[in-house]
Amino acid sequence: MNTLLLALRFLRRDWRSGELRLLVLALIIAVSAVTAVGFFTNRVEQAMVLQANQVMAADLVLFSHRPIPESFEQQATELGLRTAHTLSFPSVILHRDETQLVEVKAVSRDYPLRGELRVRPQAAAEEQRVTRPPAAGNLWGEARLMAALELQPGDRVSLGELGLNLEQILSRDSALGNNFFRLGPEVLIALEDIPKTGLVTPASRVHYRLLVAGERNQVESYQRWARTRLPRGVRLEHLSSARPELRNTLDRGSRFLSLAALVAVLVAGATVALATRRFVERQSDTSAIMRCLGASQSLILRVLLLRLLLLGLLASLLGIAVGWLAQYLLAGLLSDWFGGTLPPPTPWPILVGLGTGLITLVGFTLPPALRLGAVPPLRVLRRDLGAPPVSTWLLAVCAIGAMALLMRWQAGDATLAGWFLLGTLGTVSLLLLAGWLLIRLLRPLRHRGGTRWRQGLAGLLRDPAMTTLQLTGFGLGILAMLLLGIIRTDLLDAWHRTIPEQAPNHFLINIQPENVAGMREFLRREQIQPAGIYPMLRARLTRINDKPVAPEQYQDDRAQRLVEREFNLSWAVEPQTGNRIVSGRWWGEENREAPLFSVETGIAETLGIKLGDRLGFDLAGVPIEARVANLRQVRWDSFQPNFFVIGTPALLRDHPTNYITSFYLPPGREALLAQLVRQYPSVTIIDVSAIMRQIREIMQRGSLAVEYVFLFTLAAGLLMLYAGIQASREHRRQESVVLRTLGMQRRGLIEAAGIEFVTLGLLAGTLASLCATATGWFIATEVFGFNFQPSPWTAIVGILGSGSAIGIAGVLATWPLTVRPPLRMLQDG
């Protein structure tokens, strides 16, 4: 208890004297930056998940070809979840003597649970958001249906035995993105109209869906309950089972937010490292006095550890409060951009904030602080004596360990954290080497040039360790700012370029071999550029090596679904655009006649397929077997025809084949689709514009979040700049007293400080610019798979901006030392 009381007494005294304020402020800003990012990104990620769930119109969907047992809806109701029903099937709309193949979707009154419906009363009218689907007796149809049958709102159409009023033009149904393979335009009707159509019988091929939505913990509870009770033929769909295009976009959005949070962690470490130096210097006097009064080293260390623990907890709690307030105000300002109020954050950012404060304090403060117990009592008389220097290796190991732990914890992605840490370590190494070289190069120059130039260089040489520390701290802070700038511009632009404005928004499948040449001519004549026309075959995976494949062999839901259904296979001479070989080799001319497969990496990981495995397929009763020659990484968000498995031409070209292609159809040319179907009746058109719109919205909102995360990290960077300058304030104060006593003018002191800090800023900015560009390139290519094009503005802003900003900040910090009389500064000591 005496140790605790003594620690509290010292903590109170240190706070009153101002010794701890810079370190506490550094920790508060560090924790507040991380928690503000954590709280905000946590809420934004949840909002993005909800946004992605709009594609399913729910949080969970139970899917079956037969009516879903009522017990599943009853359990959802008992848990307080909202439910809705949909029923969909292909059919034909009749108007006068014209027919059109459509995808009928009958929905209950509560549809959709997530997302929205938008309609147009007339073709040229503005979209209107509606809260309810069509009432009984009415039908909403897409613009393609209107163009195909030359319909107008108010016309009567027939669906089976039922006549319906075409009430509205359906311009948006969020859940359209989840129905990728639609055989025609969607029409929306009321669920109670289905019996009147006479189209649904026990023998009909109908898709039944039970939609479930609610609070996250309730949804997770229901999901656990449902998994263990699913009857055969009923499938549970959730975000992780969404289409690859949507999953890739959401994963990339989460990685961008994690990357922005990593920058805040980097700034936090640099800030605390700079503030620690002054703290240790000021505590040396206290330790020397305690040694003179008979305190043992163990007592000094116990008191110190308790003070640091209390300090870390206090600063972390204050930082969490500041971070909560910052994100709360920001979330209030941006809620409209995310479709309403953002979801409340989980407690995880609070734990991250506490962990960040304590880990940062321990990693950067504890090694030098532990040496305070060894301060000699003689320091009371000789100010040049202090704590023994800490082992460089110990300091490096603790700092690197703390940063690695924080980055891995914050990123949630080992690859992302690894590349980021590698870039940080590379920057630190270069900065330490640059600091050593700077001292060596400046020593011969300190006796040359004018007085102010010599004094500015002397400022860099007065304490080589401090100069190196400042250079490293400034460099890390600049690296963080430049990396965030690269994220905001280069990487986000590259992300948006993955889906260009004229990316394919329609697919054509079931193109017969004899129609391929005519289809190319038709598209060429209409000035439509297809993304290649590729062969496609349907086959079921039957074995991997000598082991038969069955759904019950896999625990993963996705693996079970993949094994149950047929694969789309293709054959090709060259890899498709957007496909990258990551393992093995593509077959050359010498291997095109050999039986070989190329497998997509995601499905290979899910099903446990490895390079060199032999895969067996059943292709319409014909067994096919071949060896896996390579694994491919596929850009599913390119919206071009892609395949999980591709074979050599000799393996598949002699089997019955249909063809597939995709193309971009400009708005207003929907009538072309009706013309195409009339000319080629066997072709099926698939509209993917809904899911493309959904993905672009996720991109836009994820980019917006990164933009505002930049503001938090910028504030942390400004404090880092202040801490770096204040780290040498005591030396500059003493030096200012001596120089002014010897007659040096105020202007000379300010100019010398400007030379000192501009030199540090230019060197730190140059090295940080190089490392930021290299780290950005590695992250872009290795983590995100982008084509990175570095901007020259990174170097210009990094070098000139850093030199100017650090120079101005150094001059402003020196100014108060030139205003006060030397005698007053000595008295204030």
C-alpha cells in the first residue's frame, strides 16, 4: 500500500509540474486516434455489411425448392426477428399476341427487410422510393419488359390464368443483385396472387425463400439454431455465401478501413516514442533524489511501474472518451451517406483502445524508463550524469514487438499487417542510417559558413541520439501521412478502376455454336463490344484423386453447395484477361493436347484441391479426368465471363458446348435486347446492372469513410510533429540562454532553428516519400491485386511539404525562447 500511495503522490506531483503532460497528451491522442478510427470503422463496416445484405433483402435467407417448414418462421418470430417470404420462378407474360419470358417474383407485404424498392410511374419520370411492394391485382415490371412488349403503365397483361394491371415500372429492387442468372426481366407481384395464376403446382420448379432480419446478436442466435435443424434441400444463405463479386468488394472495403486504422497506429507509436525521451530526462532528477534519501532500486522500479500503469489506464480511458466523441459527431454528420443512422459500435474498439494505450506505453516507454532505477545519486550535483543508456537491441525489440502486435491486432489481416510492418521497418532502418550519416557529414561543415548556418548545424550535432530520434519520429509521421494520401488517391482510384463506367452489365448464355459468328456480327453492327465469346460446359465434380466427392465430407456450407451443383467448365488456349497464375504454369503449345485443368484459387482452397491433383467430372454421363496444372487468381468483379475450372482444348472441345459472353449496354438501348432475342431465341440474357450498382455504392461509401479517417490521423500527425519538436526543447532552452547571454540576436536564433528543422524535414520527407511509394506499391499489388501507378505528387508533397511544415513548426517552437529574458528562463529552470 505504501508503494501505491507513493506512486500516487509522485503522479500528482509530476502532473502539477507538467512533466507528464506531453506523454499523457501523446497517449490520449494515440488512443483517441485509434479508437475514433476503430469506433467509426466498426460502425461503417457494420453499415457496409447491412448495405451488402440489401442484395439479399435480408440478413439471412433460407432457400429451398419446396415450401420451408413453418417452424423456421416461428423460431424467428420468437427471437424478435422480422420475416418475409418470396417465391420465384420463370414464366411468360402475355400481352395481346406477344409473349415475353420473365422471372416472376411474388413477395409478402413486408418485403424487402433490407434494401429498397424504387419505381417510376412513367418511363421518363424520376425514381420514387416505395415502402411496400405491389398490392394484389397489380404488377411491376422492369424497363426491359416494357420495351420488349411495347407496354405502358396502366396496360393489362396476363400471367397464367390471372390478368394483372401493370401499375409501375420497377427501376430498382436491391435483391436483384443476388439473382445473377435471371432468364428475363423481373416482374414483381403480391404473394397472394400466386394461387390465382395456376402456375405453381407440387411439380413446379419454384424457388422458395424465407427472409430474416434483425439485431446482430439475434440473427447470429437464429443462425446457430437453424444450422442444426436444416432439412435436406433447405439452404441457409448469408453474406459469406454471397456472390464472389460482392464478397470481393466488401472484403476490399474492410481492408481499406483496416489500412487507414493502421496508419493511426503508426502515428501513435511515433508520437509516444518522441514524448518518452523528455519524460525519461525529467525523471532522472527524481530518481537521483530518491537514491540520495536511501530508496532502493527495486522500490524506485515498483513506484515507476505503478505510475506507468496508472498513467496508461488514465490516458487510455480519456483517449477512448475522446475517440467516442469524435466518431459520434462524425457519424451524426455522415449518417445520411450510409442510408440512415449507423449501427451502434461493438465493445471491441474499447478493448483495442485500452490495449493500444498499454502496449504503446510498454513498448516505447518501459525499456528506457526501467533504467531510471540505476541513476547515480551523484546526478544531484552533476547534471551530466543520467540513467545508463538502454540497450539499442532491447529498445528495438520492444518497439518492433509493440508495433507488430498493434498492427496485427488492428488490421485483422496478417498479410496486410505484414507488408505494412515491413514498410515501417524499412523506413526506420533508412532513417536511422540517414541520421548516422547526417551526423558524420555535418561534423566537418560546422566550422564553415556564416554564424547562423554554423549554429543551425550545431543544433543537429549537439545531441546525435536526439537528432536521430527526431529524424526517425518525423520520418514515421510523414510516412503515415503519405501512405494515407496514397490510400485516399492512388489505391482508391485503382479500386474504382476495377469496375469502369462501361464494364459489362449484361451476359448472354446458351449461345449455340452455329450462332457464334452471327452473334459477333450482330453486336458489331450495333456497335457493342463483347468481352470475348467463350465455350461453356456443365459438369459435376465426382472425385479428387482416387477419393469420391460428396457434400457430407465438408463442414463448410459453401463447399457443400459447390459439390452438390454442377460446375461451369470452359477450355482456352490462353488465360483470360484478369486471370493471374499464382501456382504452376499455363499450358503452352506443347501441352494443349494433354488433359490438364486450371483451377481458381478460391474454390481450390474451399474444396482442398492442390496443384498436381487429378480431378474427375461427370459431363452429361461422360467421365472426364485430368491433372491440375495451375491455380489461377480470378478478378470476379471484372464482370467478364470467368470460370472456376478451365481445361485444355483437347480435353473439352469435342464435347457438346454452348457459349457465353458479356457486354456493356448503354442506358436507353433496352429495345436492342428484345431484337436480339427475336433473332436468336435460344439465347438467354442476364442483367447484372443491379449488382454492379450495389458494388459501386459500397465503393463510394467505403471511400468516403477513408476520406474522413484521414482527418483523425492528420490530427495525430500534428501532435507527433509537436512532440518531435518538444523532445529537444530543454537543450534548446539552455542553448538559447547561453547564446543570448553572449549577445546573439533573436533573429539569428530563429534562423538557426529554421535551418536545423528544415534540414530534418527535407531529409525525413525524402526518405519517407521513397518508403511510402514502395510500401504503397507492395500493398496495392500483393494485398489488393491492383495495378499501382505512383503519383509524382507523393514526392513533391513529401519533400517540400515536410521541409516547410517542420521548419515552420520549429521556428514557432523556438520563438517563445527568444522573447523571454535569459535570467527569467534560468529562474523558471
